[in-house]
Amino acid sequence: MGKYFCSETDILSGWDQVLMAFWLRYPNPFSAHVLTEDVVFRELTADRRLLSRRLLTKTNRLPRWAEKVFPAHLSRCVYILEDSVVDPHTHQMTTTSWNLNHNTLMTIVERCVFQQEAEKTHLRREAWISSGVYGLSRPIQEFGLARFKSNQMKAVKGLEYALSKLQKMPPCLLGDQESEKPKSLPPSAASTTQKPQHFA
């Protein structure tokens, strides 16, 4: 069947700032595994929703036991496609991403929802991890789940880093919507309560 992961995070910054930090978060000290990011297309719909598709390249180092099983020429890079919808009416952004290569080895589908709640932003992150390798699907899924947990923590820290940089910028560089004095970022801009769930 596969593995399922879910975490919920409260980011102590406004929705507008979080979205700006999301688009500007690469590069950052916590994203060494992210090699490239490219916008494939971007469209503003008639109801003013912003649709985007991005292609990201990330490193994909296998665990040592897997290096003995799979061919040495197996690519160590994974290509990720990310679709996003920004809805200014509901103050919500939804992103869905999945890997384009290594699908037989492992597929990870991730869904994130950034929702404005008062003066903070609530982030719900879900992931579905599966493998089509007969006889090895369970350890591969366990590895994928552990790797995803590690990377999603880096993603939160990277977003915090981007937020801290934005809040140090002069208001004139942030546009009219950021003309107010930026709020200081607490030492921990996000408190994460992870609720991992598994299904066999």
C-alpha cells in the first residue's frame, strides 16, 4: 500500500509574508539538496487565482544497502514537478508536488496547504510514499518516510530563514503591501506538531 505522513505547523507570520518567503526561499543554508528551480508556466486566472508550475532538481542519494542492490549508474538526482494555486479571496495557497523519475523505485506525492489564520499562517503538509520494487517495497518506503521527515524539517527552517531576510529588508523594497514596519521574527518562527500516520 504505502506510507502516509502528516504534520501541522503554525508559522507566526502573516500569510502575505509567508507566500513571499515561499517564492524566495531558495537558495538557503538548509537547502543544499535543492540544485535548481525553474518556472515552467505561470498564469493569472479570471478570478485572480495564481497558477504556477515549477520544476526542481534535488539530490537523491541512496542508502548504503540500496547502493549494493541497484545499478551504479542510477541517477543521483530526482526531478520534482510542483503545481501551486494561490487564492487571494480565501487567503490559501495549495501546492502539490511529485517526482518525475525513479517512480518504480519510489514515488512521493506531497500536498501543502498554507492558510491564513488571524495574524499567523497555518501549514498542513501531507505526503504519500509508495514503491513498486517487489520484495523491497517496505524498506524502501521506510527509507522514503525517514528521508521525507528530515527534508520537511529543513523546508520549515529554510522558510524561517527566508522570512527573517524579508523582515530585515527596507519596506520600499517589499512593495506597498509590506509598507508597515515588519514584525520581528521569534527565535522559532514555527512550532511543528508532527502526526505521522502509517498504513500498510
